[in-house]
Amino acid sequence: MLPVLMFPQFDPVLIHFGPLAIRWYALAYIVGLVLGVILLKRLVAWAPRAASTRQADDFLTWATLGVVFGGRLGYVLFYQPGFYLTHPLAIVEVWRGGMSFHGGASGVIIALALFSWREKLNFLAFSDRVTVCVPIGLGLGRVANFINGELWGRQASDSLPWAMIFPNGGPVPRHPSELYEALTEGALLFTVMILAARRTALRERPGFLAGLFLCGYGCARIFCEFFREPDAFLGFLAFGVTMGQILSLPMIVAGVGLMIHAFRTPRYAGAPLAADHAHDPA
């Protein structure tokens, strides 16, 4: 039997400023959003252009609000509606944890729709650019989950070389499922999205990249859920599936539908939309 790894005792707080603290989890959100908008500005500069760099900058605020409000409300509605129905003030206590990716995704989709309508953008073409950036935040967020020692995996075999004992996971070795998700939902999905985005033929099909992201994330999440311990207050649902797997199925269906739709509609021949495009990088 191989020796089992012990979880490194990371401090979930990066920096203390008196009563204030900057946590790794919050930093992951901030860095993910900033890096995402930097990449988005590059993506909208690639022909065909779906927005201006100014609009890409402006969308950062909309995306932040969509992630935070959508992620929190999604967790409230999907995971613990009974608790928050009786403790409504706890809904705003985001510092205590509790965010849902599926809720955050819904929030960003709403933000995309409103922003595209306000700026008179092609919704699907702009969504294509935004979704390429999302895996950056996903990967960083899962690394932050690992640092926090949360969302650990199911019990693993003692012979698994990277099996790990987590502080709150009991004395049994477990899968470091947060790292599995960081690699699949983050690094792998980001690589797939970038490679697809570099192909002009795919960029000219509004909705294809967005559909690819939805389908890719759904498949990655369903796979990783086989190694992730379900939330204690939910456990396994019917037939041994988890809430994360159930919520990912509609994403896959929607993603496949978007990709099919993309190849059944005319190519997008978007022209430059704003004067500041003249200063966009090549």
C-alpha cells in the first residue's frame, strides 16, 4: 500500500489587513474576471468583429454582477431552498460560501442578453467570444476550492498515488476532485475553446463556440461528479446521480442545439462596430 498524502494546511486567507482579509477564493474571482476581459479584448479584435474593445471593457461590470448574483441565487434555489426560505437574511451572507456555477452561468447569459440589446450587438457572436474566456475563471476557482479544502472527492483506493486525506473529510483517502475539475473544466476546456476560436470558419458561425462551451463544460462536470463527494445536505439523488450532473444535462442539450443551429444559419460577416476598432491589435 502506498503512503497516503495529507492535505497541505493552506491558509484560506491570502492577506490580512486588520479586520479585513483577502481570501484566495475572492482573488480567484477577481483574477479570472480581469484575465477574461483582457482575452476578450483580443478576441473581439479578430475578424469577424462582434464588438469593440470599449464594449469588451464595459462588459466586465455586467459579467461580475451576473456571476455574483446568479451564482448566489443559483445556490439558494438549486441546493438549499428550504434553509434560505426560513433564513432569508442569510442569502446576502456570501462570505459564508455557497455559489453555484450553473446559477452564475445563468446570470452571465442574462447579462449577455441585456448588454447585447443595449449595445445593439449580435448576441450569439458576442457570446462566442465571452465563453472562450470563461474556463480561465473556472480553473482558478477550482484551485481556490482546493486551497480552502472544500468540495473534496469521494473515497479513493489506498493504492491511488494522489489519494489525499482532507481535514474535514474524515480519516479516509479521497480523490482531490477540485484538481480534476481545474484540469478538465479549466485547462482542457480552455485549450479546446482557444483552438476552436482560432479557426475562422468556426468564428463565422454565431453560437458555435458558445454551444461548444456549454457542451464541453457539461460533459466535464458530469465526469468529475463521479469523483466528487456530493454536498452532505443533498447526497445522491435518484439512480445515484448528483445535482451537478442533473443541472449539466440541459447545458449539453442546449450546447448541441446551438452548434447545429450555427451551421444551419448564414455565416456572420460582422463589420467593425466602433471607431476605436481602428486601434485594435491585429
